Amino acid sequence: MALMAREDAGPLLDRVAALIEPGGDTGGDGPRGARRAGVTPWVELARDEWAALAQSTPLPLTGDELARLAGLEDPIDLAEVETVYLPLSRLLNLYVAGTGALHRVTSTFLGERSARTPFVIGVAGSVAVGKSTTARVLRELLARWPDTPKVELVTTDGFLFPNSVLEQRDLMGRKGFPESYDRRALLEFVAAVKSGAPEVRAPKYDHLTYDILPDEQVVVHRPDVLIIEGLNVLQPARPGTDASALAVSDFFDFSIYVDADTADIRQWFVERFLRLRQTAFADPDSFFSRFAAVPDDQAVELAIGFWSAINEVNLVENILPTRGRANLVLTKGPDHSVQRVRLRKL
């Protein structure tokens, strides 16, 4: 099902514009007005306020389609998609349209007719917070808007160094940390996309073998929108190590950080680890097959150990500090549902 064209969405566009503009739709005495009384670069909306933005927009996904998109770490239903992700897809549609308009007037000003490059969205957040599901759902929703039919998704897992390199550098225990990625290759990939290259290739990662697939690649053919999802996509450039002084996020047109309380993410990580014993870990080819038959109590201890020694450290030291660099923050509650949305003011 295609979503409505921009000209059919006047009331919704007006409401979003009113929320983004500093003086719009605030009501000096209301709770939203009170939040804006302080000096802040953010517009903050509670769940019900955010949901009201898409009341007139039809939901284009079916339950079966959503089941295919959902991940083990992030239970999600149609109500959550309608409440949270449908308004977000509409907001992103507005940003895409605005960027297109800016491209047209800039081309006219410069007297050239260069092709428009893909609109690039970054999605960041911790392990087990549900950023992969967020990225997949947004890919499906954005592809249903008439002006962005071609949406592609690339995860930064493919830009991890191969295990052989990580072992050589003694980095297997820090897989997922910034130093475990081929940052130059990732930067070159995104730069090529934003340069308008007709075809750009990315390495492909296999979660079963926990390694790069040497003979396979992901090929991106000038999409309308490219979503790049990963732990560290909002990392700034590292002085002295990034020769170009550029960060991947410098090429993003919009960025999203999926947030939650650290204690909740820890619980979700443990629950996912326990479920994986019955699914991916049960495959004899899995890198983690040795954990498939571990008793529940021992599995919980192992999961907590992995979380405390690796994933929580990475979250606190590298991922969480990038939250403020995002254009929009989705904050989840203990039940995985998004309870608050923060949007950076224009």
C-alpha cells in the first residue's frame, strides 16, 4: 500500500511544522509549553503527543510483514508501528522533500543540473536495544511513500575487520568497539553514495559464522533513501587517527538514536541470549554453537558476563556519548515501547 502524497497531507504537515517551529502549537500553560520554556535545542513529545501526528495516515504494513521485520531483541506489534514509526516515517518524508527542494533551488542558483544524491539516514544505539528492527521497519514504511520508492539498508557489521585481522590485533574481545571497524572503508562507502556513484559495494557480514563473507557483497544502486544502521555510526572523527578528519555522520542527512535505560537493555540482552540458544546457536555452523546446550542458570551468568565485560563498556564509553549528536532520539520503556521522542529543533 502506498502512503499519501504530500499534497494530501496538509493537516499533518501543518501539525509537524507547528511542533518544530519554536512558537508553534505550544500553549503557554500546557505541559509542552512548559517544557519549551527552558533553553533547549530539543522539541520533546510524549508518546500520545507523537502518536497524534499520524492520525490521518493509513498503516501500510500487515501483521505478517511486521513479523518478518521484527528481531529477537525487539518484540513489536502493529500498534507500536502505527503509534511511533508511522509518524516518524512521515517526518522523514518531510525532511526528504525539504532536502529535494533545497537541491532544486541550489542547482538553479549555481546554474547546473546535477543529479540529486540519496538521502542518508543513520540509526544508532546499543546492542539489544532494537535499532535493527527500527531500521527495517523504517525501510518498509519509507518505501511506501510515493516520492521514496527505493529504500535500501546497510548495516555497519559488514565493515568490521575479519576475525583473522581482529585476532592478529588482539581485538576479538572488543568486537563492536570503534577500533574493530574498518572506518576508512565505511567512510569511503558513504562518501561514494553521497557523491552520486551509480553503484557502491559494501562487505557482507554473516551472523551465523560471526565473520565477514569474503566472496559476497551488498550492492547499493542509487536509492532514494539509504539507511545505515550500527553501533557507532554517530562517532565523531578521532583526532590523529582519521586522516581526513571526517566522520561517517558528516554525510548523514538525518540521524536517529534508539535509547533506553541501561538496566533495561541489559535485561533484553540476557533474554535474547537465552532465546538464541534455541535458534541460531543450535546450528552446528554457528560461531556460538558451544552455548546451545548450556543450562539456563549458566547461560544467564554467561550473558551477564558478556554484557558487563564488553557491551556495557562499549555503550558507556563509546555509544551513549554520541546520543546528543542525533537529530532524533527514541526513548524506550521496560516493555520495549517508545515512550518519548526528542527532535532537534531546526
